[in-house]
Amino acid sequence: MDPVFPRLHVITGARRPVEVVTAAVAASLRLGVPDQLAIQVRVEDDITDRAAFLLAAEILEICRPQNVLCLVNDRLHIALAVGADGGHVGADDLPVAAARKIMGGVVGATCRDPESARAAVADGATYLGVGPAYLTATKPGLPAPLGPAAVGAVAAAVPRTPVIAIGGVTAGNAGELIRAGAIGIAVVGAVSEAADPGAATERLLKALS
Ligand SMILES: Cc1ncc(COP(=O)(O)OP(=O)(O)O)c(N)n1
Ligand SMILES: Cc1nc(C(=O)O)sc1CCOP(=O)(O)O
Ligand SMILES: [Mg+2]
């Protein structure tokens, strides 16, 4: 497992993504841990590639000078076009092996059980997003929450690969996911919906320290 793989992944939501990313990056700098933060640019499916490209390019410009990892969800052609550090794929996206073929950098893969986790790692995944850990209103249609024990079972199946727990994660429940075996967490609402996204990022980073 890479010891410097970021432990807090802030995923953009529909609301004020650039403002949220700016605040999150600034918070990581205040705490002196920009290498512990990753930003994942995630847009809804009805957003055009052009708009997604422009957003990803703007967000990469905020992240790169500060050594904050910048990933793009789903649209690996956009990750490559802007020169992001990598991308994240799930069941409806490019297969992990195909993503690995075209992406030299980080490839994240969504997995919900030990078997698919082992397969994703064999196919070249750098890290796994495992969830939903808890109930979430951010993405409809997800399976029932796994809870910390099932997240831990996935992590135990791939001991050399960072597992990032996602879905309903907050500063209050992050600790039990880490104790269960996740190396980190990914959040949308806990930062995007916060009145103060910078303060929310600080709370999450402190919960992981
Ligand atoms: C870190 C992380 N984990 C899981 C996901 C979900 O990816 P996916 O299943 O492809 O769903 P969408 O995000 O594309 O709707 C993620 N994005 N990040
Ligand atoms: C995009 C996404 N994927 C999930 C999965 O389990 O695959 S949960 C999720 C949404 C995470 O948002 P929030 O932090 O607001 O719960
Ligand atoms: Mg996807």
C-alpha cells in the first residue's frame, strides 16, 4: 500500500464545485497535509463533455500547484485531456483493465465485495472506492449500506491496495470505517453541502489523523 495515498477524497457535487475545491485545498494547506487530500471531479451525466472538460481543467489548476491529487470520475478521456492524475470507474464505466490500458496514472475502481475487489486489483486498480458505507441521498439507486464490517472485509481481501469508503460518510462516522480497515474516505455532501466547506474539510482531515 502506498503510504502517501490521499486519505480524504472530496468529490465535487452540483453546487459551487470550484468554490468547494478552493476551500478544501486551502483547508489541507492550513493543516499542512495537502498530500492527504484528493479531489475527484464528478459531474452528472447530463453535463456535456465540453462543460466537464472546462471544469476539470479549472479544478486541476487549483490542485496541481499545491500537490493535491486530482482525479476525474467516469470520463477518462477528459482526465487524459486535462492531464489529471487519474480517474475513477465503476460498473457502468470502462472496465478497469481497459481504463488501465489508457491511463498511466491513478485508476480507482468501485467495488462492493471482496471478489470484485480482488478482480479490480488484478486488473490494475490503484485504489478501491467501497460503498455505500451508510445511507446516502447523494446518489439514488445504490444497494443497501454495507456498514463498517463489510467495508473492512473488502479491505482485508486486498491488503496492499488503499480502500476508500464512500457513501454517507461524515467526520462522525469516519473513525469506525478506518478502524474497520479503510485507509480513507470519499465524500460529496459532507463538504459540498456544508455551510463552510473549508471547516468541514478540516474536520474530516482531523478525523482521519
Ligand atoms: C472514491 C469513489 N468511490 C466510488 C465511486 C462511485 O463510482 P461509480 O460506481 O462509477 O458511480 P458514479 O460516481 O460514477 O455515479 C466514486 N465516484 N468515487
Ligand atoms: C457517488 C457515490 N457512489 C457511491 C457508491 O457507494 O458507489 S456513494 C456515492 C455518493 C457519496 O455521496 P455522499 O458523501 O454525499 O454520501
Ligand atoms: Mg462511474
